[in-house]
Amino acid sequence: MLTFQQLISITQGREIQFVQPQPVIHLLTDSRKLSQPAGTVFFAIHGKYNDGHKYLPQLYSRGVRQFVVEKGSADELRQQYPEANIILVPDSLKALQQVAAWHRAQFQLPVIGITGSNGKTIVKEWLAQLLSPEELVVKSPRSYNSQLGVPLSVWQINPNHTLGIFEAGISQAGEMEQLQQIIRPTYGIFTNIGSAHDEGFVSREQKVAEKLKLFKDVELLFYCADQQLLHEAVQRQGIKSFTWARMQPADVTITATTTAGSKTIIFYTYQGEQQQLAIPFADEASVENALHCLAVLLYRQLPVAAIQERLGRLHPVAMRLEMKEAINGCYLIDDTYNNDLAGLSIALDLQANQPQHGQRTLILSDLLESGLPEKNLYLQVAELVQAHDVQRLIGIGPTISKYSHLFSASEEFYTSTSDFLKAFNPARFRNEVILVKGARVFAFEKIVQAFQQKVHGTVLEVNLDALLHNLNYYRAKLAPGTKLMVMVKAFAYGSGSFEVANLLQFHRVDYLAVAYADEGVLLREQGITLPVMVMNPSPDSFAKLQQYSLEPEIYALEQLQAFVLSLEAEATYKIHLKLDTGMHRLGFVREDFDTLFSLLQQYPQVQVVSAFSHLAGADEALHNDFSQQQIATFTSMAADVETRLGYSVTKHILNSAGIVRFPEHQLDMVRLGIGLYGVEATGAEQEALRPVSTLKTTVSQVKSIKQGDTIGYSRKGIADAAKTIATIAIGYADGYDRRFSNGVGHVLIDGQRCHVIGNVCMDMCMVDVTGLEVKAGDEVVVFGPQLTLLELAQSIGTIPYELLTNVSTRVKRVFYAE
Ligand SMILES: *Cc1c(COP(=O)(O)O)cnc(C)c1O
């Protein structure tokens, strides 16, 4: 086993302090993911958005005693962490990579490295499944393929594994060499080369060359020889290969593929023999991914019958962890994707980040193929379960049942999924987050179904990773020390208040703001403890504000009067003063100041924590002078506020557009709104943000219409020729604006634009699908990354804010992390 002392020579770091010998068991880079302090080494990585060094005190107090740091004075480190072993290195990420590379070098096992623009994760998951009858496979969890993810993946190799499958992803030149040294693949798969991350490279050729560095020492590279750029580069470099192709000469020649329903039949020639196989997918990407796998299986000389049998059992790979609303106010994290320890740990992390619900329940099957001795495996599972504060464990399967004594959570065990379902009583699950995680053979989808609410087919999918990306994007613009308030009013711009608030709390923003007291109360009831400003508190809500420690915006004298009258004597109360500098909506003007401050003087228990104003035209350059004038007025009014109060307050004026356009006026805090949700209000930096929400519905019925027929209410839709139309399950009651009627709006079905025909109805509308293959049940995208809110808003003369916040609460929200 690796020891701390060895780390010094592996990383060539400087020993700052060595207190006692310790084993190196867990590599930690994210302080929130600590599960077992003993044996953990924390690598303090200084990233673009965050600095791991900030979390040293917290980790030390939680018992971590081994640190790799890249900055700090030796004396201070020793003083602050007297019991910790500490190494100083020039670059902590590099050090982590060196440790992983060292670990890899301890093993002789064959390793398949996978890179390419698309399909890496699916090919990896499928190959692991296809080869598992003979091999004990260790693989990257989910899509851990980055500079950080690869070392953590490789660290999982243990002596029982017989094959490693790891993916490598890069976004710029220079990165692959690092990953090659860590993975050291003996075989390679290059899935394909596309446009992803083009911006990080001078040319496509350079990108191919860079990616090929992963394979510099492989015995054999698998790829599709029809990929011309790739094919030429491989030949030029003389890498030994095993290819498949449709057009080029190759080891495996694909002579035809035909789809039959949801299957594809593949005809191929290998070693002079004609064969055919069926795979249970019809889309092109899946066929390509399956062909990569087929090439590997043929090379390994698996009999055709075995190949056929195994390919037939492939499942689609869920690329993301989804959190869905379920019965009795529960949320369900459906993760039947990775059935290994690393996957369990990732899913438990997501669950642990959802503190709004009372209880955490884990439904877990036997873990198959871990490569660890059983007892040891379930000890580790028990450790993870405990570290993530799971309150109820439901174990399903003979093996996990056998080790029931290792678990201390409230627990129950069943030998099979059907035993669990027989005993299933929905009333026992209420307001909790339930993680469902089981190996395929346990068919946990039946459990997921039992928990799922029945709702109509319209959902708003909220991408939590995109939210985080956008948050970090704005954060990176802030000067050190500038605080961040995030607006979660109007159900977090339609995206679901507490799920969003929760993510923001987890990622440590400073403040939240809502419009009404009730919204704040809801957040508190669901476990949000951040300070919350309420922008429009009505007098009848003042008692509630105090009860739930919500902080009112005070914008008028009468309102302040009513507020102070409602106060209980002893406590102190925080308020925010809104100043009107030209928006002319809410706020005090200078003429109010005498009365305002004499009133405040009488109530010293009322503490003004911030003074703020709002820009009327921050998004448009047209209003630059006006904005500058507002900022100047605000600065002077706020100075007056501070003088009269005799203490300083937090000053803030910028909204999302302001953060982009007036970076020099961040003052003490900024208020982020629409930008978090993926819309860059000035338009100048839209590319840098990621779309957060996708509104989806389904096709209810498809029909043929004769020329001259009319469609829908008031017979507004007129078929100028014979048409095929689809009725889709969304209407103005769901938030699909009636102004989209009669050809103004369009939706995407299978990526194709289909225009609205006739008037939008309350719960449905009709779209023109003439010439397309559309059937009932097909998915319809109303807005999303391929059909932007901005475009839709412009087509009906409104703004993205309105479309987002109009999505009705009857539309189910599904939250996911990629
Ligand atoms: C809604 C709101 C914001 C956020 O505005 P965006 O344009 O969404 O960034 C900021 N300040 C106040 C007072 C608001 O009401």
C-alpha cells in the first residue's frame, strides 16, 4: 500500500511536515466529497473558479491529516495544522496525476484507452458489459475523462482486475500527453473526430494529432477507416491498427446496415466470411458505437453466436443522473447505470447535496464485479452510506443481505426485487430523496416505476450542471470580495425555487432574493439557510418574515412605518433599503431621507444591512449614459445613507446585464438573475453561457388532413394542401403562449422544425409534420439548446424572462446532472 512518505518522492514535493506514517487510500480533490478522513489525502487544487486551499481548515477539523498543497508558508501551515502530514508541490493537480501514474505502473493488466469526439462513455460502458463474462473490468466512473477525472479513475485499479477501460477527453492542445502517462493504454479505440472543442486547437488535423498521443504505445488501435483525417494520421504514424469501414478497405467491412423497427441489422465481412448481426438500436450514433465494440469482439475471436447474444442485451446508457419528482413529495435519483463503488459514491454525493428533504433513503442491490473481496466491498459500502448520512438503507439481493450487520442506518433487506415490490407500501415514503441504484439483473426500473408520479407528458428539464457553469461564469467576473446575491424569484425564473436555491447554497453564494414572503418561507421550510431578501413584502407578511428570518426590502415610508410597528421589542431586524435612481418603480428618493432616517433612529433594533438600486436599461448600450448617471446618483445617495446611519452598508446595483457591461461598478455585491438561467441579456456573451432548461412534450396523435380542411378553434388553421399534422400535449395553460398560433411558433420533432398550425388551445396545439416520420408518443422540444428562448421570445415580441417564468407549475420539473 502507498504511504505518505512515498508521496514525497513520487511528486518530488517538499516535505513541510511529517507527523506520523499514514496509508494513502482515498485521493480527495473536492472537500464536499470527504467520506473517510483516515487514509484520505487532500490535494488542494487551485482551479479557475475555486481554490482548494480555502477548505483546508474545514477538512482538518473533520479529521483529514494528509495534505498536498501548492501554496502557503511552511511555518503557518505547521502552526495551523500541527497534526497533519503536509507536502508542498508546484502544482497539486500535477501531483495527483503523478500519484495516479505511479499507481498504474504497479499493474500489468491490459488497458483499453478510449478517446474521440463522441461516444466515449457509451463505448466504454458497452465494452465493459460485453467483455464482463470473461474479464473483471475496472473503468472510468460515468464520464470521468478529464485531467482530474482520469487520475481518479485509474486510482481504482486493484490486483483482481483483469482489464481496464478508461476514457480520455481533452479540450486543448498539450493535455493528452498527461493523460497518456496516467492511463498507459495497451489498446486504443478512437471513436470519431467531430467539432467538439475545435476552439482549443489550431485545426482539425492538430486535434487528431493531439488525441492520437494517447495511443503512442498501444499494441493496436481500433477505429473506423472511413474517418479520413484520422485514417491518414494513423497510417502516417505507423500505429498498428484494427479497422472497420463501409467505404475503405478494412479488417471488418460493413457491407450494409438496415433498420427494422427498433433494431438494426448489420451485414459485414470478416476474414472472408459474410455474417450478419442485429443490435437493439436504430439510431446512427448507436450503430457506430456498436461497430467499435464489434471490432473489439471480433479481434478477440469471440464466436459469432456469443457476439450476437451479447450485443442483443445492450441497453441505452443513461448519460446523466436524473432527479425526478415521485410520490408523496419524494424525489427519486434514478441511477441504475453504474453498479460499482465509484458510481455509488458519485450518486450519494448528489443525494447528499439535497438537504431540503427530511430523509435520505438508499435502495441498493448487490454490487457485482467489483474485484474486491465481498466483506471488504460491503465494509466500504457501509462506510460510504454512513459518511453520506443516509438514514434508511434498503438492500436488495442475497449478498448485501448477508452483510446486513455492517450497516448502522435504519435498514431492511430483501432477497429480490419482487420481494421488495410485494411488500411495497407507498405511505412509508414521504418527503425524502430516494436513490435507486441496482445492477441490471435486479431490474430496478420496476422500483422506479412504482415510485413515479403519474403526470402528463410535458416536462421542463433543468440541467444543474449548466446552472453551475453559468454561476461560475459570472463568479469569475467578480472582483475578490464582491458578494453575490442570486435572484430566485418567480420560482427561480420558472426553474424550480428550492432545487436551484439548494444548488446555490451548496456552492456558497452569499444571498438569495425572492419577490414575496411566501417564496422565502418555502425556501426555509425546505432547508435553505442562506440570507434571503424579500423584495415585495406586504404588511400582512411581516410576522412571517420575522419568524423565518427573511429580510425585507424597504422602499417607502408608510411601509417602514408598518414594519416597525410589527416588531417585537428585543430582537434585531435586518432590512434592505431600495433607492430609486431612475427606474421609477420602487424606492426612496432623496426627499424621503429626513423622515426615513429620523424614523430609523427611533428604532435602533432595525439594522440596514444593504442599500441598493436597479438599472433600467443595463442590457442596452443605447442607455449607457443613463446607466452611468443612475450609478452616480446611487453612489452619492448611498454615501448619504451611510453618513446618516453612522455605519456602512452593503451597496449593490448591478443585475446580470450590469455585471457584463459595468464590471467597474460591482460595488460590494451584485444581483445575478437571468444569466444564471442561461440567457445573457446583453447578447454579447451568450456563447459563454449554457442553456439550462429544455421544455419537452409529446405527440398525442398524428392525422392526415385534406386540402381545404381547417384545423382547431375558429378554424384559423387552413390546409393549403394535403397535410400531416401532429397534436402535441402543450397549450397556453402550460405556458405555451397563444401568440405562437398560426405559424408564428415552431417546435422541434426529431430535430426538425414543425410550425404551429391553427390557434394554440388551452392544453394542446397542432403542428405541421408533413413529410416527416412522426408518430404518437414522439418527443417534442418546445425550447432548449437547439431552439433558443431568445429566438422564440423575439418571434412574439417579448423577452426570454416572460417565456421562462410562464411555464406552468403543472409542468413537471426534472433536474439532472450530466
Ligand atoms: C430581477 C431583479 C434582478 C435580476 O435581474 P436580471 O436582469 O434577471 O439579472 C436584479 N435586481 C432586482 C431588484 C430585480 O428585481
